Amino acid sequence: MIENDSLPMTIRNQSVVSFDSGSAAGFAYSNVVNTVVNGPVIGIAKTPDTAQAGLSLPLTFRLAVTNTGNRSANVTVYDTPPSGTVFVANSILVNGAPVPGITPRTGIPLGEVGPGSVQSIVFQLIVTSVPASGRIENQARADYSFVTLDHRTITGSALSNVASVPVTGLAVTLSKSVSNAVTFVGDMIGYSVLAANEGSDGIAQAVLYDPLPDGTAFVPGSVTVNGVRSPSSSPAAGIALGTIEPGSSKLVTFNAVVLDVPVQTRLTNRARLAFRYGQYEQSVESGSVTVVVSGPSLTAVLAVAPVLATIGDKLAYSLTIANAGTLETSVTVKDLIPAGTSYLAGTAALNGRPLPNADPATGIALGSLVPGQTFVLTFDVAVTREVLQPALSQIANRAIVDYAFGLPSGLAVTDTMLSNAAVTELVYPYIGATLDADPHLVEAGGSFLAIVRVANAGNYPASVILRDFVPRETGLEPGSVLVDGRPVSGATADGIPVGTLAAGGAASVTYVLRVARHPLQSRIRFRVRAAYDYYVNERSRDSAAFSNETEVRVEADEE
């Protein structure tokens, strides 16, 4: 049966007979016999999506299957991948719809292909090697079958054209190197990455990515491309290289700083070049490069005893320097004497060995410290009255440690580190006394009032007694002593107990002095001494402060 929308194909046939009857010749024609031809006419055309294939890149083929006949046919398409290619699994599309689980080699069933219809097939191959001919060539085959009007099953095949695509070899390499195989904390290391295109076609939109390993920091502005600075580029964000033509290369350099990481840390990373090859995004990676962090790993711990002190106390310092690194280092310490103290000569010792000529103020060379060993430097200082001006509440001391070492490459390195702060809290009374007299002119045998103000400007209480407060040719008027307006019964010419002055406290002391009837001098000049004592660290301390000097004039007795 012929489908309604198909056009019947007809074969016309007619016979002709020629004859000759002597003097006459002629022709005789038979009737015309028309034979209708029923059947499909299957065609298949194959085209690649690209004019050039690349090694390791996908290659897309399109097949168009047509039926220009007048009957439907059941069609299956076969397409064996040529040598040097492999089929991309599940890449087959039939009329735009994916058909998973089949391959071109085992057949792509299209089902019934009606007269006048076109069926499209798309699939992909990956180029795994370059054929000797330099071209990928292959041909598809469409096998079909149909049933005639008299119910016979007819089979046939149709071959596509031969699709031929030249293959170019993609040969992009990425080589990475580093300036030093061994580094140290604080060192600047230089990285170099060479992107080379050794293939026959250019690559475009090339971007180099090189995220640095933990323990390093990129030096901004250090990127160069073929010797030209690229100050805004960063290897982590990507360094744009643009197009790399066949047979050319681009050299990228940049610097990084080694952060404070343990010695023997391995700083390993690799670079990646992303680029476009034809219509495809591609990338290659460099090999890994490793830098080992070496050098000494010093710790400097400063301790002090006691942690609470006052003026005149001895402070014993102990500086422990340990080398947990991999290299021997030469060590010198300095700036060991804090403000408000003085070094007690001859007290310095290294690991218990006296250093009689050492002077911590100018620096002490301790020698070479090998890995796994420790230096212990001890020395003593005394707290001086310099802590009073300006008033200090603590003595904080740090040691400066200078050290030098050599890397296996021969590079000499010097560096400096600080110890922790060893703190001693300072406590002390700061006693001051001011003296005045009223009046400043008296008659022989007369009296005047002495006024003393005692204050504690320190941060610690002290017990105060006024002494040497009765000048010559005068006498203390009995019962005249007042402290903050209150009588002091225990006061004598030897001393006036002021009591305990708290930090920031003050007391006012007044007393009456009577001048001798016949003094040998016309002016009485005197001052008072404020003696005080206090306890720190279960020890008694004593000191004294003198007041200003005041003067009282004496008028002679005219009798």
C-alpha cells in the first residue's frame, strides 16, 4: 500500500518493431506498460562540527538520514570510531534527544523513517592519538528494511560520505621552578613558571593560576611576564597571558615571603594554565615544586625573681635560649639592663660558667648554639632610685637576641628576635616633707611655730617619724606637738611619730620651738628629717627624706 503523502514512482515501458517490405520501411509501437515502484530511498550524510581536530579534544559528528522514497523503512545507523579515537559515552543525540546506553559501533536505532523525513544524529569522539595520515577519516552506514506490497521483507544498506578531519597535535607544557630549595622564616623566594606552546596552533585566552602554599604570602607588585612588570596581577586570582602562538612561550615570575612556620615545613605547590584551544576550554598543570624551611628555630624566655620589689632590691634574671631548628647559629644578646636598675658587676654566668668581663649593657656574645641545645644566661641588677623620677610602677625587661647562620646554599643570614617581657611590680613609698615657720622674726626667749607637711607620693604605705626637728638654741615646748590637729603625747625632742602614711596620703605636723634667752646667732636655719620604714617581701626597709631649709630671724634682747 502506498502512503497518501508519498509520490509513486512509475517505470514506463513500450516496445517498438521496425519492418522493411521491399521498397517501404516502417515502425510499429506496442501499448505502454506502466509499472509502479514502491520502496524507500535511504540516504546518509556525515559532517564534522569543526574543520580541525585536536589531540585529547572532543570531536563532534553530525549524521543526517533521509528517505526520498515512497515507503517507510526501519533504519539502524552504524558508525565505528576510527583509529585514534574513542567514543564519548552517552553523547548520542537523536533528533536532539539524548539516547543513553548505546554506541555508534553497536548501532543507533532510528525506527521507522517515513518518506520525505530527515532524522538527525549527533555524537562525540575524543581524539587519543594522531593517525599516521594526520587525519581522522570514517564513514557511517545505514542498514534498513521494509515490507513490499506483496508482503516481502526487503533489506538494504546505504553508506555515507567519508568525513575527513585533519588532526593537530596540542603540545602545551607548563614548567615551574623556585629560586631556593631550602629557605628560612622571613626569606623571600622567587617562583618562575614557563608556559610553552610547542604545537602547530596557537592557544588563546591563557590565564596562569598559581595559588601559594600555606605558610607563604604573595609579594604584591612582584609579577613579571616576559620581563615586563604586571603590578596588579596576582597568581591566586590569575595572571592573564593572552595568546601564545605556536613555537613561543611566556615566562612568569613572582615572589613570596615565608611566614612564621616550623622548620622542616615543606612548602609545595603547582601551577595551572587555563586556555582556549579552538572552541574548547583546556588546561595543563606543572609539576610540583617544594621548598623546605630550614634554619635555627630559637625561643628566648626571660624570667625574673622576685616579681615584687622595691628600691634597693636585687633582681635576678635568667634568659633561656633554645634552638629547636636544623641549623647551628651564633647568638649575641643585648639590651638586658632595664631603666631604673644598674647591673651588679660580675654576676653574669652562661650555663653556670661565670662571665667576669661580660657587660649586659653592651651585649654578650654567647657563641654557637647547635640544634637541640640551650643557653641559660643569668645576671643580677639592683633597683635604683631612678624609678622615682619619673615614677615607675613596674620594671619590664626584654632581651634582644641577634643571631646569624648559613644556609646549605652558602647564603649568610642574620636576624633578630625579642624575648618575652619579664615584669617586676615596683612598690615603694615616696616620702616628702616641707617645712615652714610662723613667725619668721622672734625675740630672744620668744617662740615660733614650726609647720611640717609630710606626704607619701608613692604606691606603698610607710611608717614615718620626724627627727632632727629641734634646731640648736631652741627647745621643744612641752605639749605643743600636734599631728593633723591632734596632740601627740609620745613626742619628744628625739622624734615625733607621724604614723603610717598610705599611698597618696599626707599629714600635717605642728609644734612650738622656744628660742634661748641669749642665743649666739641672729638667724636660726634648720630643716627636718622624715625617717620612714616599710615591709616588702617580709623584709624591713628604712630610709629618710629631708625637708627644705627654713629661717627664723632672732632680735637681740636689749635688757
